[in-house]
Amino acid sequence: MITIKGVDPRMIANNLDPSEPIHPGELLKEEIEYRGIPQAKLAERMGMPCMVLNEVLNCKRAVTAEYALLLEAALGIEADMWIRAQTDYSMQTAKRNKSFAQRLAEIRKVAAVL
């Protein structure tokens, strides 16, 4: 979280969550479309089945550390960026899950007593 003296952290744009979490597959899809790289060619370059890459692009599969490193090698975009994007997406999705939020609240109540 970014902090600036005298400014409410919730008012700093970089601290805001998007209205909908953005899966890294969406970012990747935009990148390869911009570059004009067909999915099949990228999958081949990365040495992975096209179906697996398609699942990432369609937000049905997470970007793992291995995929991030393959993307870095194939596209020149640092693996850390893909991992951060996946972590941000996963955290935002978990925070929006109402039953999980209730579970966290219950655990925090017990932890506060200890």
C-alpha cells in the first residue's frame, strides 16, 4: 500500500481495487493481439499445448511460476509482472467471496481472544 503523509490511503489511485478483478490472461490476450502473435504460435514457442495457453487466455487457468517464466522468455515481459498480476487477481477474488470472508471473520474473532 502506498502512503503519502496527510493523504488518506484509500484516496490514492494505486491503492484502489478495480471494480472487477483482472485476470492476467486478459492482459496476455491483449498483448499478443497487439503484437499480432497467434495463440498457436505462442504456445509452440513456449513448448506448451495450445489448449493450456487458451485456458490461461480465457481466465480458466492461473498463471503459474513456470508459465510466467515461459512468457518472459517468449515475450520479454518479466515473470514477476505475471506473478504479481495473478496474485492480485487471486487476492481480490478471495476477498470478494462472501463465505470465505465470513470464515476469515470467525477466525479473526478467535485469534483476537488468544
